[in-house]
Amino acid sequence: MQRAYRESTRAVGAIICAVGIAMVVITLARGGGPLALGVIVGVAFAALGALRVVIANRLTPPSDKT
């Protein structure tokens, strides 16, 4: 059960990061500048999603392969 929770946390973090990157790309493609709301929110989403994945990886206990 714990493994499923860790993997789902990583998956959700990766999805949030991808949504943030997509927001930035779409905003810039539609003519938004670097301070447009879509860029700022997209960068925040991407950073928080990536941070969630990194923290989930660091908090993972070492596996016992005996």
C-alpha cells in the first residue's frame, strides 16, 4: 500500500509539472509576455510539481533486496 502511495505521489507531481509547462508554452504561443499571468502560474505549477517529485524521491526509504 505504501508503494502505491509513493508512486501515485510521483505521478501526480509529474502531471502537475507537465500542466505547468503546457501553460507556459500556450501562453507564450498566444502572444503573452514573460510577466503574463499564464507564464507566472505555469512556472509555479512546474516548480511545485517538480519539487513534489524530488521530495517524494528523497523521502523514499531504501528498499530491502535480500
